[in-house]
Amino acid sequence: MPAARRAPVVALLTLLQRRFPGLDDPARLIKEGAVLVNGVPAESSRTRVRADAAIRIRHPRLLRGTIKLAHALAAFGIDAAGAAALDLARQPAASPRPCSMPARPASTPAPASSAAGCAPTPG
């Protein structure tokens, strides 16, 4: 029985250009660690790999807020090129208690009314 032939070895950059011809700058993606060869990040564009190696490119995923902001800017016709912005929104999970009322034990009934504009804290 003849021995199984191994796949030829080629430069990673060459293989990327063959498999993904639409990539703008494959060498930059390799430097950034976005190219995985058989599940392991490639370290150099000069790395030689088997021609049948599994190659995956991790594309950075846009955050939901980025997508929403881009849509809002387009909808209102705002050109934000060169502008600086500061996001002052709070995340609901990270919000502090609505006021400085102490937490009450579970056996204590909730007060009929709370301090000016403050909701009672859960007990």
C-alpha cells in the first residue's frame, strides 16, 4: 500500500491571498493575531503552513452601540468626521442605588411612600 502523500507546504501569506483574494492587507491581519491556522493564531506572514491547513480569519465584531450610533447619525444627516464625543450613559446593571435609603430586611414591609423621588431599595 503506497504511503499517503502530505500536502505541500506554502507561505501563509500566499495561501491567504489564494483563499481570500478580497482581503485588503493580509499581512496586517496576521500581525494583529486575527488569522488562525488550525485554531492557533499565526505569528508571522512568513510562516510556512500545509496547503490544506484550516484557516480562519477573526473579524472584529461591531458593537451594537456603534451600529445604532451610525444609523442615528445617518438618519439625522450629521457629519461627525473629526468630532470628539463622550458617552455619559450608565449601564443598568452597574447603576448605583437610586437613593441612599438603607436596605430593609425581607420581613419588613415596604414604606407607603418613599423620600422625594427615590424608590425604596429591594430588601
